[in-house]
Amino acid sequence: MKKYFVPLFFILFFSVLAKAEPSQVGYFRFTVPIDTFLYINGTKTVPTGTLREFVTPPIKAGDIYSAKVFFDFRNKQGRRFKRTKIFKIKPGETITFSDLEGITEQMEAGR
């Protein structure tokens, strides 16, 4: 079964129509440089801009959903970076992430 991500407003719209419980999904909010390419579990995402919001497929109560997120971006100095981070999320949880520069600095320091 292929997992997918769609923009938040589509999920919220269709959740209202289907009367789905919001606590059955997880929410991601990423703040990234405007030209960032973002992939979730190998699927390129569609939204653009600096704030990217996504909703997971339904997650059963008590389960944890794991998402492998790949960021392809340029830092403030224009240098290109590719970074992968694993996020684990529970139903009803929101994960907010905005520290791509921090990841880059940590990885460069470890060289």
C-alpha cells in the first residue's frame, strides 16, 4: 500500500465531508527556504512557499507513523544541501519543524 501526502486544506475539506476524526491523523508543519524541494517517504510534495503543511494518512490509536522527510535546499549563503530526517508522529499530534540551518551546521561541524 503506497502512502501519500496531500496539502492540509484538501484533507480538512474532505474530512469535514466524510466526518473523519481529526485525531486519527497527524499534522506536519515545515518552515523551509522558499525554493526547497521536499519529499515525504519518497514522494515529492506539491506545495510551495516557506510554510508547508501536510496531513498523514489515518493512524490507528496507539500506533506511531514514521515519515522519512528529504529536504533539498540552499542555505542563506546559497550553498546547496540535501538532508533527510525521520519524524515519528502519533494520531492527533502536530510536528512543527523549521531548523534546516541547525541540521546543516551540525552536519558540517561533524565533518
